[in-house]
Amino acid sequence: MISSATLLVPILLSSLVSAHGWLNSVNIGSQSFQGNVPNASPAGSIIRQINDVDPVKGSNNPYLACGQNAQLATKVAEAQPGDQVSFFWVNGEKGPWVHNTGPMQTYMAACTGVDSCSSFDASNADWFKIQEQGRISPGGAWTMSLMNSGAPSNVTIPQNIAPGNYLIRHELIALQIAQTQGGAEFYPSCTQVKIGGSGTGAPTNDELVKLPGAYKDTDPGILVDVFSNPNADYIFPGPPVAAFVNGSSSASTSTSTSGAASSSASGTSGSPSKMCKKKKRAVVVDQVAPGHEESYSMIILRIVVNHSRSTTRQTWNVSLTTSVS
Ligand SMILES: *[C@@H]1O[C@H](CO)[C@@H](O)[C@H](O)[C@H]1NC(C)=O
Ligand SMILES: *[C@@H]1O[C@H](CO)[C@@H](O)[C@H](O)[C@H]1NC(C)=O
Ligand SMILES: *[C@@H]1O[C@H](CO)[C@@H](O)[C@H](O)[C@H]1NC(C)=O
Ligand SMILES: *[C@@H]1O[C@H](CO)[C@@H](O)[C@H](O)[C@H]1NC(C)=O
Ligand SMILES: [Cu+2]
């Protein structure tokens, strides 16, 4: 028991610094666009830069619109109805996205009242949903997990959408500790586009929502234990996919948690303030029922904060007897 724990520790520790993350690049049709590293000095981009790889917490958080302290981006991509958009999410070290539990949703909003989305305040946005992705098959892995190998998440710009300036908001919701209220981790992103063509498709007024505004911390898709009943239908938060969106697919469903441990930690570990933050989180997560992947990562956080070998030993003993198998 102890020896297998010892073998696992290096693997899990290696993922500590790489958890959380951001939208690093976007492909639209055959074009590729680079985003900015959070908090770095920005270069021109179509992706609004955030300042922290940590998740947005809380359904009423103003950063739910476009991500942590998201800034206007200086560029806008030309796009066409029917273009495939691919979102490449990375972890805090620019490796593959690590979370594998929870839905991915894509919204759009017309940048109204301005010449270009470069000057559009997203807190004024009227969002409509164009895609929601849950599990790949009932009871199976989540579509999000496909990104753990470096694959992007994809959406098609609605075939019939009216031309104009739009934000595309691609959102990941990591649910590995969502059985506790406030545990859901939101990773929103905003990409600025100008869509051509001569489509006429548009959402109806009752399909438009505000973000924050459309979610509650107690929504059944936000406060949810996705591990205990993996075959239960997942109820996506927010409005349904707008009716004009052609060929929209909504995969809602279930599967058991994968055996692999993923982790949740800041990619910028090291500063004293980050350490304090982590310690605080560790306390919260200690209350979570065992058997969930997040318990591993939080255990690791405590090890790092502590720099203590004996704590390591003891903690692994506990986690293996309660979480594995
Ligand atoms: C997005 O498309 C790529 C290329 O076709 C594919 O490899 C990847 O699995 C897709 N991503 C998802 C989440 O389905
Ligand atoms: C809707 O999708 C179908 C099948 O992909 C396609 O044949 C049709 O032209 C599309 N309609 C519009 C209005 O885009
Ligand atoms: C180290 O971890 C132990 C066990 O979780 C905890 O009781 C202790 O307060 C921690 N020490 C520090 C300095 O954080
Ligand atoms: C660690 O494992 C040993 C052997 O299985 C057990 O006796 C002990 O109670 C465990 N420690 C904790 C804290 O669970
Ligand atoms: Cu994370």
C-alpha cells in the first residue's frame, strides 16, 4: 500500500503546476490566432486576455462574461457562417488542458452599438447559446476529456447566422468538486469576430441571456455530484441552444469518472500569496467525500505547502485506502 503510493506521488506532483489554464489559441477556418499568456504584456490578438489561470468561481462573478479581468482585444477575425472554430485550451504550463469532468458550452453575442468588438463591453452582451457538449456517450467520459491529449474543442459558426460583429464565448465548466455549492469552476473565454455572408438567422429575444445572470450556484448542472450517478442526464446551465442554429447537437449524459487523477492547481505556484490561497482551498476540499479526483490534487497542494515528507506518507495512505479502486 505504502509502496504503490510512493510510486504515484511523482506523477501526481508533476501535474500540480500545470492545472487550470486558459484559451491559448483559436483556429477559424484555415486561419490561426494566438492568445496572450495571462497577465503577460499583451500582443495584438482576437482573444481577450485574462490575468489569472485560476477558475472564475461563483455564478454571479462579473468575470463570468469573458474570464478573469478580461481585457478588450485589439484585433477581430474575419469569419464566415459555417466556418469551424477550434479552441485550444492549455494548462498553466502550456501543456494540454487537464480537467476532464464537466460540460463545454459556446455562446455568441452581437457587439451592438460599436464599430467593432474591440470596443464592446461584454457586460452589456446579450448572449445566445450555439452549442452544448456533455458526455461523449451516456455514462461515458466527458467531451472535455478529449482536450487532455491536446485536441481542441470545436464549434461551427451557425450556417445561417446574420452578418455582423460578434463575440464568441467558449466556456468550460469543471465539475470535479461541484457537489459542494460554489465548487464549480468556470473557465470562460471571449474571441472577437466579424462574420460575413448574407444569412438571416438570429436568436429570439427569449433566447438571450446575461452572463453573469443566466446561472445560479444551485442550478442542477452547477451544484451537482456527477460521480454518484453517472448515468443521470446532465442538465446544462443557461438557455437552450438557439433554435436558428442549424445542426446543433446537444450531447447530454453520463459516465463514470475515469481512473486517471487530474489535478487542480495554479500554474503560477511559488509566490507566497498563491501558497496562502492554496492552503485555504485545501481546507475546503478536505470536506469533500473521498473517491473524487479532486481529493488527490488538494492533497498534493497540502504536501507542497508543507514540504513535509511525513505528511506525504500519511496522506497517501489515507487517499489510497479511500479513493482508489
Ligand atoms: C475537434 O476536432 C479535432 C479535429 O477534427 C478532433 O481531433 C478533436 O477531437 C475535436 N474535439 C472535440 C472536443 O471533439
Ligand atoms: C442545415 O444543415 C443541413 C445539413 O447539414 C444542410 O443541408 C442545410 O443546408 C442547412 N440549412 C441552413 C439554413 O444552413
Ligand atoms: C501541514 O499539514 C498538516 C496536515 O494536513 C497540517 O495539520 C499543518 O497545519 C500543515 N502545516 C502548515 C505549516 O501548513
Ligand atoms: C494507514 O494504513 C494502515 C495500514 O493499512 C492503517 O493501519 C492506518 O490506520 C492507516 N492510516 C490512516 C490515517 O488511515
Ligand atoms: Cu483547474
